[in-house]
Amino acid sequence: MQSVTPAVFHLSFHVNDLATSRQFYTQLLGCTEGRNTPTWADFDFFGHQLSLHLGKPLIPTYTGQVDGVSVPMPHFGAVLTVEVWQQVASRLEAANTEFIIAPQLRYEGQPGEQRTMFLLDPSGNAIELKSMSQADELFQA
């Protein structure tokens, strides 16, 4: 399904500590915090809305298979421009982030070539950040 205008995606999920999550999402990922209460906070996640609520996070399993690599399921993320992806990757690497899959180029020289990285937030929620070498190849089979 293709929409006429870009839609903003919204995702709500549990975290076990808001203070630690705030630091991770704002300082490491560069998100801006929005509305909040003592039990939840909204963040601008690269133009999309994340709502982090206190509770028991889902525990990802490594059952996804992409290009012969196990990836955590479930996971969420964003497709960024190459420039923004590189900025975030540099910030995460400078902070000695432990990656599930370190920043890398996948499908090099093939349709769908992309930069990708997988990491966990402080509550164990799995995140993938990627950037397509050719933006129009995001949904190509």
C-alpha cells in the first residue's frame, strides 16, 4: 500500500527505566523528547513518534534470517539518509555502543544495497537503523 503523502508512524512499547531511556534516545540517537508523564515519554524518532511506557519489555529472539545473519525479532527502526545514518553510527561508535550487528554495508553492488546496524536500547528493545544507497530500491523485490 502506498500513501499519497508520507505518514508519521507511531510505536508504543515498554521500557524498564525512563531516565536511562531518555539519555539513550536523546543523547545517542539524537531524538527530541516531547510530551511525558512520570510513566511514559514521547520521542521524535527521525520524524516518527515513539511512546516509551514503563513496563516489562518484550525479549527479542534471534529468529530473523537476513542475508545469512540472525537478526532480533521483533525489532523496529528507521530508514535514514546516508548522511544521517553515518552521523548516528559515528555517535554510537564513539560511545562504545555494543552492537548486535555493527554498522556495515549489506548487499554491496546489488539491488537493495544498504547500510545497516542493529543494537538494543537500555531495556533490550531491538533497533535497526538503515540507509539505502538508492532510495527508490527500498521496496523493490
